[in-house]
Amino acid sequence: MKKKQFVTIAEFARRTGRTERIVRYWIDQELVATRRANLTPHSRILIPVSEVERVLAELLPADVEVIDVPEAA
């Protein structure tokens, strides 16, 4: 099974223990790299999994509640 390459804003917020509002602020401030699902203005915003890992590494360990993501069997 393929690993996920992108997550949604909601998934990013859940994994980092932040609110969607904070994640959207980070995106607006260009602190988190994103992509659009397609070229329309209202398309879904996707965040590379590498960005999740980068942000988690930069946050203080006490600030993050680690959420285990089950491996595909």
C-alpha cells in the first residue's frame, strides 16, 4: 500500500496538536508549504507529509502530543 504524500489542513492540525485556525495562519504567513489539489481557487489545500515532519521536529517536545499513525498492514 502507498504511503500518503499529502495531508489536509485538518489532518495537519490533528497531528501537530494545533487548531485549524493556527495552521491556516501558518499557511498565510508562508511558514508551511502547501499545494492545491487542482487549479481552481476553491480547491482543497494539501500539505506534504514532509512538512508535518518538519514542523513536528521544530516544535518543542513538550508542546506536542504525539499521535501514532497506524502503519498499513
